Amino acid sequence: MPKVIQSPTKYTIDVITEEAARLVRERRLHRRQPIYTLCKYIPAREWPNVECELERHDFLLRDSIIDLLSKEEWRD
């Protein structure tokens, strides 16, 4: 069963990005999956807010998670 994140007051792009990065690190999601696969880990009542925030930042639900993580830092 997918782990559901706690509902913050507002889903900012930073919160969404951090959650996506955590799920990729835990190998629950793959970077090449579409962003909409995050919906399994976010409460359904919060998903419309997440969609709006992604849209505000020019992300499409069909974009890959890697697009969302483009600011990710790589360590050697």
C-alpha cells in the first residue's frame, strides 16, 4: 500500500519536488514516470491543489518526474 504524505497547509512547488525526490530515492517512483504517478502518494482531496501548483510552474501531468527534479543536486 502506498505511503500517503501528511497534508501540509499548501502544496508549494518545493513541497511537491521534495516529495517526488524522496519517492525516487526510496525507489517507489522512477524518474521517467509521468508526474501524474505522484497522485498515488498524495491524498485525493489535495490532488487538485497539486495540479494547480504544477500548472502554475508550467509542468504538465504527462511530463516526466525528472523534469520536476531538474534542480536536483548530484553528489560524487
